[in-house]
Amino acid sequence: MNKTILVTGGAGYIGSHTVVELIQADYKVVVVDNLYNSSIGAIQAISGIVGQKVIFYEADCADKKILHKIMTKHSPDAVIHFAGYKAVAESVVKPLLYYRNNLDSTISLLEVMREHNCTQLVFSSSATVYLDAKEVKYNEATTKTNRPFSPYGTTKLVQEYILEDTVHGEQFDNLSGLQVVSLRYFNPIGAHSSGDLGEDPNGIPNNLAPYITQVAVGRLEQLQIFGDNYNTPDGTCLRDYIHVVDLAKGHLSGLEYLFKQSGKFFDAINLGTGKPASVFDVLHSFVKAVGRKIPYKVVSRRDGDLPEFYADPSKAEAVLSFVTKLDLDKMTADSWNWQSKHPNGFN
Ligand code: NAD
Ligand code: UDP
């Protein structure tokens, strides 16, 4: 029988792309999202792409009563937990909001999973757990996680600690034990190749790719490049951009890996390409995709930006047999296809 996967935050950017891949791989999917940072349009878009209705609950996953009802009805075999707030700058201003939502949702989810004998979880973590690492090529075993520079980042690291401690504790012992795979994402960009599903941030985007596409589509005036005087080949920061569809597929590999485990199990795995690209690389790739110049100006550095970091992706290849397939030009072409087809996102 097909396995049932509960996807929290499945209306969001990465979650919605993962739901498409899951359904297309014949998993039964149940989505829970409170639509804090997403819209019902994403659920409708998924349905359009996969050609079937998506089982969706508009609910907060810190609400144990509702989670309990959903789990009773659907008996999921595993959970992929995307739900959380993710805006770094907002988390600096509203740390309690971030600690409350991100930690509460994970703790509540674990408690309800335990009640329902559901013991397998894939968690959305982030490369931000490595900050301030001293190396630039982040490896799961040798790069130390350190206090991240934002409350958002701290919530990700603390959620990893909560998960790992719960794996090693005794509260799942009368079941088969808890198994968790924590996926540490680098910089997801791109969109579904249909052009009907993509990133639709609330308000003015903080991230590079949606900012550029909104300039290209005329919603914003010009891109501001935060510093071109770093000690990097073209002076702008280097990041590891990963196509959101590759990233989504990484979750299916993560699930398969999880299904092979039993007993107490925790593992953290990077999902990135291992290939750094600069802000100018991304911009030039978008210019090719859009077919015209994209206005920009160089401004001063953004607080907290590191000159460069990227994944050591070798563990994902070794344990998940996961390698990324889509390059930067495909990422920007797909982002632009989505934005140009839907200038105002899902609205
Ligand atoms: P997103 O904001 O698009 O998706 C998150 C979804 O979770 C949203 O639809 C939101 O409405 C929902 N949500 C938030 N709190 C909830 C709650 N308490 N109950 C139910 N739903 C809730 O973000 P995304 O980019 O798709 O990120 C998904 C996950 O991946 C997040 O946990 C994020 O921290 C993590 N992550 C994202 C990135 C990135 O650059 N996008 C990088 C690393 C890690
Ligand atoms: N960036 C930029 N202008 C923007 C947004 C981002 O120059 O409007 C740069 C930013 O300084 C960083 C890179 O683009 O070097 C990626 O930034 P993003 O916020 O997307 O990801 P993160 O910094 O979280 O890795």
C-alpha cells in the first residue's frame, strides 16, 4: 500500500514543490498549513499540476487538538516538517514570535506523532546552523555548528537539538524509537517547470532571486547589490544556489533513507550543489533568461552577510544517492517563467 506522508508547511515555497514530487511518486499526501506565509493558490496550483485534489487542512501545527484529529483520520507513516517562519531580519526584530512558532510547532508535532505511533520525520533545517563557521565549505561532520547570527537560525539549530535529544530520550521507546533526518538546505531558487508554482513571498522580498524577478517584471525599480568589495572573484558574495525541484526530490531521497532505519536514529545531511555562484553570476544568468537588462546598483554590505559559503554535498551523494541535476541557468529560467506568467504571484 502507498505510504501516507503528512506535510506541514506544504503550501509554502519548498513544501509545495515537494508535495508535487511526492504525489507524482505515488505517495498519499496530507498537507497542513496555516497559510501564514502562503496562499490557497499554491494548493490549487499543485492540484492543477498533479491532476488530483490535494488533501489540505488550514491549521496551525502547534494546535495539538487539530493535529490529533488529522492524524487519527489519515494515520501518516511519516512527516515532512516544513512549517516555520523563515525571515532572518524579521526574526531579529521579533525573536519571541520566531522562538514560539518554530519551537512550539516542532514540539507539538513530536508529541502528537508519539501518541499516534508515527516515528519517522524529515526536518527542514538550514545551512544557517553552521554560522559562524570558520570554514566556507560546510561539511556535516567536520564543520562545527555554532551560534547562528539570527534568532531564526537559532530556532533551526535548537530544533535540531530538540529532535536529536528526543531521538536519544526514552519517550518513543515503547514504539520503535524515533527516526529523524534533518536536511540542511543551502539557497533554494527556481520554480516548477510548468511556471504555475513558484516563490511568492509576502511584501518586499529579502532574498536575491525573487527580488530580481520582481525588478524584471516591473514590480520593483532596481536590484540593490549588497557590496562588491568582498574578497571573492567578482567582489560579491558567493552562495550555493539549489533548484527547488532538486531540493524537493532530495526530500524523497531523505524519506527512502528514513524508511530503511529503525530504532533510535538521527542524521543531518546537506542539500546543496557544492558549486558557489556570486550575486553577479545569478544576475547575469537572469539577464539571459529575461532577455533584457535588469537595473541594479551596488550599495553597501548587508549586516551579517558572509562573503562565501557552500555545501560539501558528498554525504547526500553517499547516503541518499542524491545529486543535483539542474544548473543555475535552469534555476533562473524557471524562476522567470513563473514570475512572468504570474506577475503578482498567486493573487
Ligand atoms: P515558506 O514560508 O514558503 O513555507 C513555510 C510554510 O509554513 C508557509 O506556508 C507557512 O504558512 C507555514 N507555516 C508557518 N508556521 C506554521 C505553523 N505554525 N503551522 C502551520 N503552518 C505554518 O518557506 P520555505 O522557503 O518553503 O521554507 C520551508 C522550510 O524550509 C522552513 O522551515 C524554512 O525555515 C526552511 N528553510 C528555507 C530556506 C529558504 O531559503 N527558503 C532555507 C533553509 C531552510
Ligand atoms: N543580495 C543582494 N541583494 C538583495 C538580496 C540579496 O545583493 O536584494 C545578496 C546577499 O547579500 C547575498 C546573496 O545575495 O550575498 C544571497 O542573499 P539571500 O538573502 O538570497 O540569501 P542568504 O544571504 O540567506 O544566503
